[in-house]
Amino acid sequence: MDALQYDFSDIAPYDDDRFAEHIAKLVEQPGFEHAIRWVLPDVDYGQFVEKLRNCNTKHQFQTRIMQNFLEELERRTTAGITISGIEKIKADKNYTFITNHRDIVLDASFLNLCFLRKGLRTSEVAIGDNLLIYDWITDLVKLNGSFIVKRNLPTRQALDAAKELSAYIHFAITQKHESVWIAQRQGRAKDSSDHTQESVLKMLSLGGDGPIARSLAEINIFPVAISYEFDPNDYLKAKEYLMRHRDPDFKKSQHDDLFSMETGMLNYKGHVHISFASCVTPFLESIPDGMEKQEVLHLIRHHIDCGIHGGYKIYPINYIAYDRAFDSDMYSERYTQQEVEQISNYIEGQLDKVDVPDITPQERNFMRTYMYMMYANPLRNKLLATGCC
């Protein structure tokens, strides 16, 4: 596909040549000031604005502003971020980092924090337009290197948008020489059982040349696993599960999405681990051109999933949840009775936050079972990946 047929300006990050102009516009927005004071209650907003106005490029913005902000979030809301496998990244190559999706904001942000600490180039980040409910949010994410994924479009427009998005990703990798991040699926896996959507792979292939495997090989897909010890949104996912159980047509509101963003960003996540698998390009290049399309998609999806599942960091809560969910004592040597009590208290405390009227004991148990399965699934998938990959 010829990228020159697209303008890209409506979805691409802001270029450095107009960076200062967009910063000046951003800091005048009352909503932006309110958000900064909410997230950073001790901030001197005047000094913060001056620091922003002194940023003239995305690199300056990320190293002078975002790195400090993310390190403060790490300090306040995690027990530390650890990494493995980052040495597999070649500094002279550009990749499409594809990860499981736990947190709306921090999956890609913590990934980029790791790159900044290692002196590697950050990746551009795919973000759905459903989250861009204010103009200043659009300005902020585009200043920070995000590109926009258009969602909830009629079928014909959705196909055109997918072609444009794919063309942009191929353009970013092969001509802008930027890496990109994209989640393996649209939206987060509510039960934490992460599986790559074939629709994502189909979209990624639209912007390249030749069969799917050859097209995807152009963009150097690199699976990455992100493991949070605790998911701050676990009780919100359980709540949504209950609401859908009560009403199959239940749909979340924009307020729900914003509250999920805020909860995931500001609440405690425990230990965070980021594990880099390996670039899948050699695997893609080994797939024969004549293979049936659906079989190719299945092979690629399975290969990416194994890379992500095999990289999960397993914490005591995952072992405990697995034994609870499957009524076993298989992993009883991996945790103490004190940890069992701590996790049980944690789960009950999270369930206490579910603000739905008239929850019956059966419904509470319904959500409890769901939450234990949510924490069991990463271990379950890692076991499957270890056995079959």
C-alpha cells in the first residue's frame, strides 16, 4: 500500500516543527490544569508550565516531563518495575511492540519508561479515540507520541480507517524509523486471559505488500508481556461482569472509561514486570507464501501468544488464585498461609468497593469467583505456553 495517498495528520503524533505551538495551546486549557493538579496535588503549576514551555521536541518532553512523572507514579503506586530480555532489542532497528493489555494508560507508558532508562528510543503509542473526550487530551497524547485509532465506525468507514492506520504503522516503521506500541486486542481482557485478536493482525497486514506473513515481517513484530501483581481495576471488571450478567445489553459510559483510567494510573499495582520475548520476523519469513490465509493467521497469533504468555511473571496471588479457582493445592508450596489470608482480605476489600445496589450473597460469590479466575489465568496460560511452545 502506498502511504503517500494518506495525509495522516488527523491520526499521527505532532511533529517537532510545531511542538512549541501545541504546548502553548495545551497549557491554556483549564481541563489540563485541573488534571495535573489532581494527579500531582503538590505541583507548583506555574513552574510546571514553564518546564513545558521549554520543551521544543517530543524527546525533550519525554525526558524532561514524562520520565519524571512516570518515575513518580512508579514510586507511589508500585513496588518497582523490573525487566527481562530487553537486551534482545537492537538499537538500529524499529519494532512493532505488541503486548497484553492490562492498563489503559500505563502499559505503553511503563514500557517507554524502560526504554528511556536504557537510553533506547521510545515507541509511538496507539490510543483509541474513545478516550479522547476533550481536545486537550488529544493534544497531550499527540505531544507524547501517540497515534489515534478510530473506533465505533460504520463498516465501510471502519475498513478505510483500518487501512489508514495500518499504512501509518508501516510508514512509521519503514520511513519515519520509529517503533510503535499496540495492544494485542481492542480493549483489555476482562478476565486477564490475554489472546491476540486475528483482526489486529489483519489490520497490521493491510499496509504492507504481498501475503500476510510477508507484510507483517516488514514491521518487526515484537511480543512483550506486562505483569502487574495487582490490577487496580479488578473490582471494576468484576462489577462490569455482574452488570452484564444482570443485563446482557449493559454498556460502559465515557465516565466509566475515565474512572478506569484514573483508577489504573493512581492506585497500587504491587510489583510490575516487563518481559521481552523475541522479534517474530524470522518466524514470519519461514512461513511459505502458498499457505492458506486462515492457517497463517492462526500460526502467527499462536506464536505471539506463546511469546507473551511465556513471559508472564507469576506472583503469590496468581498461585493462590489458581488453587482457589481450580480447587487444588498444586501450588501450596509457593505461598504461605499468611499470604493466603492477605490475598483473601485483598479480594474481599476490592469486592467491598463494588457500588451496585442490592448485591445478593450469590452475586458477591459470582464476582469473587470471577476475580480469582482473573488472577489465575496468567498462570494457566503460562503453563499452556510452556507446554506447547
